[in-house]
Amino acid sequence: MSNMIIQNYTADIISQRKAAASSNDPSIAALKVGAKPLQPKGRLIPSNMWESTKYAVKKPFQEAKFFVDAAQGKGNDYSIGRINDLGLKLGSLGIAAILAASAASPFKKGMEFVGFATWFGSMALWPKLVGSAVKLTKGFDPNQKYEDSYGRVKPFFQDPQYICWELYDNDKLNEVGDKLGIPTNIENREGAIRSKMQQIATQSNTWTMLTAGFATPILSSLLADQLGSRVFDPAVEKFMIAKARRGFEKEPSLNKDFLSDIDVTLKNTPYITEGAKDNLIKKISSSMLGTKLDDEVGKELDHLFDGASDRIKITKDLYGKVDNLLGVTANSETKKMLREFIKGQLADGTEAFLTKKEFSRFLKKVVIKSTPVKDIDKSVLLKTVANGVFTDSREIEIPEHLYDDFRNLYKVSGTYYDRKKHLLKFLSATLNDVDGSATANNWKKASSPLVKALGFSNDELQILANQKTPAKAADDIVTRRLKKIVSSPEQSAEAIKGIVKFYSASTAKDMKLAQEAMRYIDGTEELTLKQLRQLEQLSGKRFGTLESGFIRSLNSDRTLVANKVFNTHLSFSRPITAMNILSKISDGTDPDIMNLVKEVYSPVDLADKQKVSNVSRMLKDIVFNNEDASSFFNKFEQYDLLKPKDKEGLSRLMDVLFAPLKPEIRQHLSAEVADQIDDSNLIMKVLYSSLENPIKPELNMTSFDELKKVKNVKLLEMAKDYIGLEFRNDSDDTIKKFWQYLSDNGKFKDFFVLLKQEASDVGELEKHSDKFVDFFKKNAARLWWQTGQKVEGNTEMVKELTQVVNSSMSGFKRFTINDATMSAGLGLVDFVKKAASDTVSYKIWLKRAGMAAAVLTGVTAIGIALMGRKNKFNTDVYEYKREGVNNNAK
Amino acid sequence: MLNNISYIPSYYSSNMFQSNLQTTTPSYQTVSMTNPQTQAFYSIPAITSYYQPPVLAEQYNKQVANNAYSNTVQPVASTSVTPQKKMSPLLENFMKTQRPDGVSQVTLEPEKKSATPYKNHLRTLFQNNEAVIYAMIPRTFNAKDTNGDDVIDGEEETGTFINAIERLDELVGYGVNTIHMLPIHEPGKEVALGTAGSIYAPKDYLGIDPKLDDPNDPRSVKEEAKQFIDECHKRGIAVMIDLPSCASVDMYKAKPELMATDEKGNPKTPQGWDDIRMFDPWQDESKRVLNKELVDYHKRVIDLYQELGIDGIRADVARAKPVEFWDEIIPYARSKDPEFAFLAESYTYEDASPMLNMPKDRPEDLLAAGFDSYYGQYHIFNEWKTGKELNDYVIENLEMSKRLPKDKSLIGSFSTHDDKSPMTNGGAPYCNMTTGLQMTLPMTNPYFVTGFESGDRYVYKFRDKIARESDTGNLKYFVHNEKLDLFNKSRKPGGENPEIGEFMTAMSKVRKQYNDIITKGSFIPLDEKRGDGEKIISYARSLNGKTLLILANKDVNASHKASVTVPGLKQDQQLNDLAPVYTKGDNISAAENRVELELAPASFHVFEINTPNIEKEAKGVYKQNL
């Protein structure tokens, strides 16, 4: 409480206080030095980017020094406080790192750090936001920092008892006073201004601390969302792709341990035991796990030993093994013979060698001479003796080149493995459905534009997003919406425009990445096959098994890549395709549909209109729910349809489903996009047509001709790579006659040559047919059985033929129904449901976060407005000048 | 009766003189009378006190008249101050009645001036780093605590100006040539601390505490003060008085025009010091216009001090007033006495003041404004971890001296009245070590607080107890733990370690002997050490080819072994310790360019070494701006 007496008295006295006049006495004046306070050593830190950057760079070094000082016991409150901040951040970073280590994907790993960054970012941001608002309204920054004489950066208002006011310019101070409404005609205005500033700074800091608990999670959440979608997702994608690319730029890295194993086991080694050989092969082949070529590698490595001579090594150890020979299968007589044999071989030495032939002869002699034990057959005895005594005695010669061949074969496999590894990484970063991949990001970005383009209301979105909504209900909503769109050209235009936005960017991106992936696949194939060829030249041996394995594996990767591309194209264009179908259906007189109805589905007791309606419903269901078109032939009853007549039915259905876009739809698209959608549908038509289905239509040249119509060259090439197109018709009569002819005319060898030629020269597209593969295999098998021993060298002939066939046919797998489904992408209703779910979740989150942020902002605004205001807790008491008093604030 | 009056013998006894002090003939004013009949001549001291009540003069003269020759009657030596007043009419009349035949002849003897009048040279002492300062509180300096309860009460004699004179020779023995006399003004009573009030809470700067008056001395306390100061001067001791920074509550009420208030009109108090109030130096702070009343008031205080014969001022909390204020006061003081010295109680640069209402500390500003010396940071020496920190601090000051006018210095503030007894930091060895350091450091005027010389731990039995009597109305004996008492009438500072004083004496001699090197020589920090040398203090002082090597162990608890690089040191160098050895177990030997040492806890050594080129060979050589 102010002392009124003193205050009044003081006011009187102060008003009478006079200025001290400088001494006029020259002797005194001469002694004066004109003393003024020297320039302070500290400085206020202006809030600009340069200072912030400088501080941000300096801070970690300072904190490291403080840490070292503290460890040596030299800390003070300031430095320990700073370490506390450092400790907090390091600890949190550590926790994020631990969580990231167990995260499944690079994306999820990264999100742990995003959480860390946004949390601390929010902690730093909130005071700045409040401070900026205070600065705007009160004229000064409550978060003002200054640098003291020791170079330490501190908050200016942190300690109300330790404020370096002299750093604050007086003019600036008075400006603040004007903004705060401090009267100008008072004693010690600066003191009053400082006091008010301190008060406001304290209130501002208090407010910040009180609200930080709410503000930090809200801001962090908002920041993480924005950071995630705008910064983090693209950054992770870019990083992972760049990392995968770098793998291809480097030389393939081989496992040096395996190379040294080969050196240890084979180099300068004349003979190798079978056990050691098996171990080495096993070890190296198992290193190929993941490529699914471990068997092939193992077989090829084993083949390298073909033809190598082997020997049997006789040592004294064998005595023990003889003794252990089971009495059941060998009696003492046999054992005696064996012992004598060993002794004879060893003579005075420690080891002796027999060739395999000599050994076999010996064994047979022993067995022949042996009295059979009970009912044991002599062949069993032979086996028992051989296995029981001499199993580990076999040594295989390491022929010349085998060491090099072994090493080189491993290098080829290792190269393949390395490249495959990087390829998989590349696919994970790009086309696979993995968090953070390019495709995953595309799908993320598609949800909101899709629902916006199709114009669903909030209620509809809520229903679609609800997992418990029955499929039919969701289907009805989507159908209703699309029908409405299709009925209005303006709405169609709007919707298509919205869809094209995400479709174009995503598909272009996917296609580019897919091409890159294909290039890597081709490059891998080229590199490994080249190396394999070189090896074959050096070794003079053929490694067909491995070659087939390489190609087959890479072809499956090509399939995967193409699947992914189609998936994106078709999924994202499906709304437009659906609109196309709906417009055809709703037309009521569409010729394609009419033909389909007339030629294929013609139940006698249904009116045409009803037939049209049923067929329309089926078509819509196929498109909306992405079911396999052929499977609908099993469901025709639910549409009140009779079984279609023949394979023409499916073909007609495909024509309708994958028909080119109608002009009404096409007009809203650019030519390029429209063509691309048409091409996608065309390829889908061809794909479906190649399926095995209950009706078993066979591919014919028609389909291939259809494919030729695909204008999009890239798509076409991709399709070509794995669609089987041509069959050879193969009726039983023809086969019988043909083989009879061969037999009668001794033409098996000629046929063999012909087959071999065919197998080598077969066209690209033909190779991709399973029927073709079957044909050759069948023929090769027949050659064997038909000719038996009649054709000299037929075993080798067939073997060779089979090998050629395999190597020609290898790789491209049959396109199956699964592939069709995968390629076809997500059904429209499922797509819309997913988008709705994403959108609704996001909206709910945004609403909550937004509301929280709005409340916080509102309350903070009120708080800031009240800061420093005069109230019953905060009375402004100023000493006013006596004369010319104007006690009102400015 | 007066016929038998004979000449009153002079008072001075020989034991008050040291051989190196000049003997002065006392002068005093007397009233002499001659009996015209007997021609007997007699003189009696003239009553010259300005402040003595006339009744006392009458009584005194009566006493003199009756006991003129008594040895117990001591004539009071007067100062050269001209009496302010003539004899009172009462006395005059009395004198007249004594004249034989009713006739008297009264002649005033002319004032006898000393042969060599004292000339203030305190400022020069500071500028030459030659002041050796002893801080004392007149109230307790020579108080007689007869019953040993540490408090002076009842009939016990407090410290006065007069009984303080007894101990001046002792101070001379320690080498002291400057006294820092803590405030002598009467403390305020309102909201006072302790039973006597803080000496830093004066009631009026223009008055002297009447409690410092010797009850047996008829003179006024001011005269007694002058006497004391004169006695100091006779012994070659300059006197520097403590100018308090604030006022008591009494003064705050009496002189509101001088005082600072906050915006609510409440008095400003330095945080934590509730018994005092702050002055307001400003008429308009924004325009930096000083408060005339305050300036004028302090000028009158200067006048008083100079009248008393004071040689300088130790400005308590010098930062309490702005530099512009000092730029008024200092020239004013020096216009009358150019040697009037100013010592600032100022420690280190503060970005802002950690103490509410107290301005920030800026020693450099104060030195630039005219102060000759300042306190510095030696009082936290015990907190420094390494010997290097001491050297770094010295270098910091030497560098600062270059930014200032020449001849600025600091004092060896290892222990002041605001610090705990240095005995708590390591006992007598620690005290000796700090004595050795401040006697050999550059730019440093050694400083000792009363009680240091005997190892007083400032432990008072009466602490926080309730008093039987009090001058302030506060019956609690307030005193800071283990610090010199400023608040009560307490015992003379004591202790049980007179060897500390002996060491001071010895080191004073060393300092005198090597005065030039120590006061003007360069400072060469020897921080290159091997072994366990972190706590070793090592530096050299050098001038004109003569070098002193100083070694000390900062650690009061453990010995340390190290090898210190001393450029130019030869293996055959004889190391004869100039300082008395007070520790055991030290082992110091010279080697080529280094000294091998093992120092006992808190040991101190100084050697003269033959390294004429050390300034060229050393890595760092620092000099004061002289």
C-alpha cells in the first residue's frame, strides 16, 4: 500500500527538486572528466534470420562446452540449465531412434523423427507465436534476447531482478510507452514504462507456460500433418529412390567371405572330399536365398564337378570304421577281408589311393567272397560296406579350371544377387505398396481429390467411411452419385477435371518409375547373362539351368512392375471408366449393349427391356466392384440370365466393358489422357481374354491384333512382354498321324532338328504362351518314348532339346487370374470407400485440432489483450508533475 | 592554590614512537597565567571544543585549577584547528577572579606548528601501488571486553578515537600505511539492525557518532577524531574514511529531498538491506541531471572529512551513485586536496544488477570517472579452482588498465568486512598465503581487515541472543555468521594466531625491499606445468633484469607436486625463500628452465632468481598502464 503521506510529501519535494548545476569554479571544472557510463558490453539481439541462424549454429557448440565443463564440476545455473535443454533433446532423440530401429519401414522410421522434430519445433514455436502477438499489440517483444558480457545469450525479461535496461534504447522505450498508454507528464516515465514492460513480459511468459501443455500437442499435430504430407513424404520418397539408384551405380559387391571360402577349399588343392564339396556348395547356394535361385546355383556348382575323376583314400582310420561295421550286415570274415585289404593298400605308409574303378572292383570282390549274413542281399552288403566304411573316403579331383569356374560362377550369381537386392529396394521405394513409396504417396494424395471431384456430401461420406455400412448401401450411394454426374454435362466436366488432376500426375510418375525399373531389370539381365556367357566360354560348359533361373526371376519382376503400373492406371481412371459404362447403360439404346443382349443373352421369356436392364446391372457391378468378368458367367443366375452360348459371350462382354470412351466423356479430357485411358482398357481386354476360364477360349490372332491397336507405345511394350498370344492347335488325330509318319520314315532326327530350330527361332510373343511350352515339352517327351533305343543318341538329343526349349521358354509366367485382378486395381466402390474413410478421418482430426487451435487462439488473444491493463490487481500509480498537470494518459 | 601550579608535563611517552617515525613536538593551546607577585607561570589547556557544553568546560577548569599538577590530568593536544569560539564568559570570569589583586593577564600562546606538517599523499600511494591498507571500525577497534562475553556493555569501554591511538604502532609494525576507517556517523535507530545499529545506516552524514567520544576526554568527538587522524599521520598512516552509500530510516524521514522512492512513493531499499534507504541521485534520470540537494549534501560531507584531516574516501557500494555524481564530488574534493584519494567498492562488470533497486556494478566506469582504485574480485579467490584462474584475473586487470587513464589499481581484497573470516577458508596458512600473494601481485594495494592479523574467526557469543540493553530499541544481537560485527558494540577483533601478523610484518619488509619490482614490474604468468600442477600458483615479477619468482599452493588440504617452466632458470640457481616458511614438507629445487616443486597445503614462497632475460623468453609478459 502506498504511503500517502510520504507520497504527497515526496511529490511536493520532488516537484521542487532542482538540478545540480555544474561547478562554475574553474579549478573544479578543470578536474572533471565528463564522466558518462561506458558502452555496455552486452547487446540486444535483433530478431532476424541472420541472428537466429548464428545462434542456432553457435548453440550446439556452446552446449557441448557446457557439458564438458559440467562434467569437470565447473557448471553454473546458466550452463546447467542449458545442458538440461540439451539432455532433454538428446534423450528424446534417443527414444525416437530406439523406436525407429524397430519400425517396419523407412517411412515409419522417419515418422518417429518427424514426431520428435514437430514436438520440439512446437515447443519453440508457441512462445514465438505468443510473443509476436504481444509485440504487435504492446510494442515490444517479451521474448527479447540479449547477449551478456560473457557472450551468453539469455532472455531479456527472464529474471525480473536482472534486466539490462541500459541495452534498451531510450527512444525505443518511449515508443513502447506511447503504445502502452503511459502518460507522458509523469515523473520517471522510463521507470513506469519499464515496470509495465516487466509486468507484461511476466504475464506473457506465464501465459505461454500455462498454455504450452495444450498448445504443444495441438501445434505438433498440425505441424506433423503439414510436414508429413508436404515435406516428409516427398523427402522420404526421394531419399529412398536416390539410395536405391546409387546401388546400381556401384560395382556389384560380392561376399568376400565366400570368395575366401572358395580359395581356402579349392585353390591349390588337388582333391576335395565330398563332404567339403557339399558344404561349400551348400553355403554358397544358400547365399542366394531371396532370389529363389539357390537350387539352380547349387546344381550348377555341382555340375562343375561332372567328369572330375575321383579316388578313394585309404587311411588307418578305416580300421576303426571296419570294426564298427554292423555285425548284422557284415560278419567277421568280411571284416577280416576289409582289414587285410586296407593293410595291403597302406603297406608301410599312412595313406594310399585307389581309383574309383579299382575300388569298385575290390568292393565287388569282397562282397562276392563274403558269406552272406543271414538274409542280407549282397547288394545291400555292398552298399553297407561302401557307406559304412568308405563314405568319407571319396575324394574328387579338382580339375584345371574348376577353381576359376567355381569362383566365376559364384561371381555371376553374386552379381545377380546384388543387383536383385537393389532392384527390390528400388521397387520398395517406388511401385510397391510400402509406406513412403511413390505409389503409396500417390494413393495418399488421391483420396481427397477423388471425393471432392465426385461431390459426395458429408453425410454420404460418413456412410461410406463407416466400416459397418453394408456393401449394397455403399454401392447405391456411389451409383447414385455417378448417375447424377453423368446426367449433367457440367457436373461430368467438373468431376472429370477433378479426377484427371490426380490421375495424370500419378500415372505419369508411375510410368516413369516403371520404365526405370524395367531398365534396371534389363540391365541386370544383360549383365548377368553376359557374365554367364563369358564364363561358359572360359569353362566350355553350359549353365542353362542358372540362365533359366535368372530370366524367370527377372521376368516375374517385370510382371510385377507392369502389374503395378496397370493397377494405378486402371484404379485412378476407373471413375471415368465407370462414368463411361453408366452413360452407355443409361443410354438405353447403346448398340454395344444391345448387341450383347441380342447375341449372347437371349432368354425367351424376358422382354428386351428387362434383358437390357439385367445386363446393364451386371456390367455396372463388374466395373464398380472390379470382379473378374469371367466369373460373372458363374453368377448369371442372379441377373436372371441364361448361360451364354459360347466363348463369343465373354469376348462381347469384354468389348462392352473395355470399350473406348464415349464422346460425351471424352470431350472433357485431353486427347492424351483419353487415349491413355482407352489404351489401358484395351490392354485389360486383352488380358482378360487370355485367362483360362470355364469356357476356355483360346487366344487367337484377333487378340494380338487388338493389342496392336494400343496407341500408347510404352503400354504396348509392357503388354507385349508378358501376354501370351499364340497357340498351336493340337488335336489328338493330328498328333497320332504325325508321329506315325516320323516312325515310318525314320524322321525322328529330322523332327528333332526342326524342333530345335523352332525352339530357338520362336517369336517373342509366342514364347509367352504356356501352350507353346507344353507343346514342346510334350513333343520332347514323345520323342523319348517313341524312339526309345531306336535312335542313336536320342537321350542326348532329347536332353538337348529340352534344354533349348527351357531356355527359350523360360521366364514369362502365365498370366493368371490373380494377375488380372492385381493389374485391374481397386474396384470403384472400394476406391471411393477408402477415399471417404481417409477424408472423413482427416476431417474429424482437422476439426478437432482446428477447434482446439481456435479456442487456444481466442483465449490467448483475450489474455494478451488483458496483459498490462489496469485492474484491481494492477493499479498504475504515477507521480505526476505539479505544474501543468494532465493526469490523463496520452 | 594556584601559586603552586607548575608546568604541566607533556603527555607523550617514548613507547609511542618507532625509530623510523619522526617525533613531533606536541602543540596545544593553553591559557597561561602569570602570578604577578610570584612570577609563577602556569598554563592550563584552553577549552577550544566547539561542541562541548559550557558546563563541562567549567567543571574541567575547576578540576584543573584544583589539581593542576596531577599526572592524571592529561592535557589534550589540540589540532591545528583554530578554535571556533572564545572562552566562555563563565570561564573568563573565573579566570579573572584568580588574578592576584584582581588583576590577570591572559595571553593566548600562539599555536605551535609541527616541524614537518603532514601532507596527504594517499592518492600517490594508490597510484604507485604502495598503499598497505588496514580496515578498522573505531567502535570496536580497541574495545575492552573485560568479562569476555564479546559484547561491550555496562561499564566496559567501547572503542573510541582516543583508545584507538593505542594500537596505531601495532599497525605500523604490520607495514600498514593506510587506514580504512569504517563509517563514523551515528547510526539511525529506526528499523535498525543489532543493538547499536549498522554503521552503514547513518542518521546524518554531517555528524560523528557520539558513542565514539572518549568519556574521559573533555574534547568533542570531532576533536577526538581529529586527534586520532593526526596521530595516524604522525606515524605515516593515511586515513581513508568510509562514505556510506545509503541512509538510515531516520535520515530518510528527515531528508526526503535526498531519498529515492518508487512510483508508489515507497522508499527504495537495496534488496536484503532492510535497515537502509537509498538516495536518489537524479533530478531527471532520462536527461541525466543530478539531484542538486544530494550533490550539495555530499560536498558538505567532503568538507567535514577534509576538515577532520581525512586523506581519502572509500565509497561504499560506489555503483549506488552514477558516474556523473562522482564526476562532481571527486573534482570538488581534489580542488581542495589534489591528493584526496577515492577507493571504489566495486567488484566486477555486471550486465545488470542482481540486487533490486541497486544499480549494476561497473568498475571500469568508476575508475574512468576518477576513482583511483577499486576492490576487484580477489574475495572469491577461495572459489577459484586453479592457479591459472588467479593469473588470468590479474591479466584481465592489467589489460583493463590499458583502457583507463594511467595508475589505476585495485586492492588485495582477499578478505573484506563483507566476507567470512579467511580463517574459514584454510586457517592461518591460508591467511598467510593470501598475504604473500597480495604483497607480490601487480597493480594491487594490500588490504587487511581488522582481526585478520590475529586470525579472528568473527565468532560472537552473543549472536542472535537477546540483549539487556540497546541503543536502537532492537534487543536482538544481529550479526552475520563468521563476519565482522557491524551492528553491535562488540569486542576488539582478536584471535589466536598472532603468527599471521608476524607474517604480515615480514612480507611488508620484503615488499619494501623489492618495492620497485612489485609495484612497477611486469607480471609473467607461469602456467606451463607438468604433473599435478593445477592448484599451483606460479608467476614472476620482473623489472630491469631483476626477477622474483612466486610459488604457492592454492589447495589448503593437499600437497601437490609439479614442474613449472621458468624460462631462463638455471640448475644452479639458489632458491632462498624471502618469505618466512610456515608450512612443512615443501620441496623446491631449480632445474634447467624449470623449477621442481612439491608444495604443502596453502604454502607460499618467493625467491629472487637470476633470470635477466625472462621477459624476452617468457610466453606472456603483462604490464600495468603506469
